[in-house]
Amino acid sequence: MPEIIYTESYIKKAKIFFRKHPDLLKRYGKTLKLLEINPTHPSLRLHRLEGKHEGLYSVSISMNYRISIEFIVKKDSIILINVGSHDEVYR
């Protein structure tokens, strides 16, 4: 099972995001748990990002909100990069 790593910058972004969207906290927790158990589960809608976000992946909290992540395969880790709406994450 991969380890989920919360960077300082991600924690700051998540705090701001959840001040705006406290209603998504439960769904967010379920998303992270599923990501830890099975990162390729279809309900996460995991996909590789392109362009300036090349090398990162995205999973869905809901149809409107995403978490961008970076996989470090060697260390079997998932580093959380950003959380927000589709437009916020893909800026």
C-alpha cells in the first residue's frame, strides 16, 4: 500500500480549500483512503496530466473538485500537490 505524503505547501492549500468547502471534507477523506488502498480504482478517475503539469496525475473528489498528485514509484509514495476546483488545479 503506498504512503500518502502531505507537503507543507499542500497542507496550506488544503486548509484554504476546506475553509471554502467544508461540505467536501468527508468525501475528501474517502477519496484519500481509496487512493491509499487502490490508486487505480475507477471511481477516482485517475489520469495523467499534460502540458505544464506533465508528470503529475489527478484524482477526483467530485465532478468539480480534484487533487493533483505526484507518484514516486521507487519509494512507493503518493505526494499530494494541490487540491481545488478543476480550474484551480489545472492553472
